[in-house]
Amino acid sequence: MTKSQKVATKGRAAALGDLAVQDASKITARDVLLVAFPEDKRLELTAAFAQVGWRTQFCDGPPMVSCPLVAAGHACDERLASDVAVVMIDPDHRLSSGQLPIAFCAGCGISPGVIVVERDMDEVEIEGPIAIVGGTSRAEVVVAAAEALVDRESESS
């Protein structure tokens, strides 16, 4: 390799490095809270959110954990720290056996929420700060719904 080729190669590498820094600076780190998901779905969603740069937190949800929102009407710290919460609701369970508190969490207005309902549903329904996604949807669909909610919120701010 000649000296001029080495200089050109170093120049291209520096330009690519600058481009990578610029692209990284455009990415806004976002936080998602996954609530009441079984382990396999939690792992799948965590991987999908990580692919687009989101950090993931977990909550087993009420009644598995003491929820300040349900117990005393206080804002949940995890929900406050998240850009969006993704909450699993299983319609096969009775609301009185734990799904009512989960529904309360899902409808909390502290941060936008994606409600994943365990039923066949192809389209995503978005109304205000809430999106409803079918439980059989791919993880990428859930991520897209979360991103749409956050984008809507930032546009209205």
C-alpha cells in the first residue's frame, strides 16, 4: 500500500467514524416498561426493543407486586421513568382475579401505554395515549406501536 493509499484509507475511516457518531447522536434513548408478561414473551420483546435502541425495565404487575397506583392512587416510579409501558392483559382471566389492577395499570395516563390483549387481532388500534395490540402480533408490531405513541406525544408537546 502506498503512502497516499494509507492516507486515503485513514481519511475514509475517519469519515465513517464521524458518520457513526452523527447517526448515534440522532438516536434518542427511550425506556419501555414491560408489565405482566410471561418470561418467553418478555425476552422476545426485550430483544425487539433493544434492536431499535430502547432500554427495557420489567414489572410483574399487580397483584404479583404491591402497586402504588392500585394501592393508594400514587404514581408508579417505574411508569414515571418510562417513555411508554407495555401491559399484558389476558381476557381469559376474570377481572376480579388480578386483571382489574392490570387494567388500571394499562389505562394509567402517566405515560403512554401499549396494551397487549391475548387475542387474535391483526391491526393496531391507537386512540390518544393508548394503543391496543393483539397478543399474537409479532414483537416488531408492539415496538412500532410504542414508537408511534411516543412520536405522537412528542409532536403534541
